[in-house]
Amino acid sequence: MKNKIIPIGERVLVRPFSEQDLRKAEGKKKLNDFILPESVTKEKSAQGKVLAVGEVKSVKVGDIVLFSKYSYDEVEHEGEALYLLKEENILAKLT
């Protein structure tokens, strides 16, 4: 039986873009039509895909979001590093 992470309250579970995702974009200098600063490719990602939501109104599962750089708790689930963050720390949705 697989365990799921279900965010409580106004929290969101995000899969950050991997280094590989950023490397692919680095050659193009953009990801999802947004120009990436060079520093983004050298540090932990502040962009990712929403995997699960608690009681939030601004995003839904599948959205690509930009969030405050040091505003998350890192959790490991099935060998993968995921970020759990408060809705208020999501800065924008990327469309």
C-alpha cells in the first residue's frame, strides 16, 4: 500500500524542477517561455509542479508555480525530494 502526502490547511506539495529540467532549459535560456537567470541553474529550484493541495484557492494540482526561495520544508517521499509550502509563499502561476 503506497502512502500519499496530503497537505493540511493552506499548504501545497510541489515537485521542484530537477537539475536535469533546468539543464535542458539552460541551453535555451528559458523554461515554459520564461527567461531563466543564470543563478537559477546553479541553486535549488524555486519553481515546480503542484502535486497535491490542502485547503487552497489559488492553485490546483498540475499548475507550475514560482515560490519564495527559502519558504518550504523539504520532505522525502519514495526517494524523491519534494517541497511542502504555505499557499502565501507562492508568488505566481506560470502559464
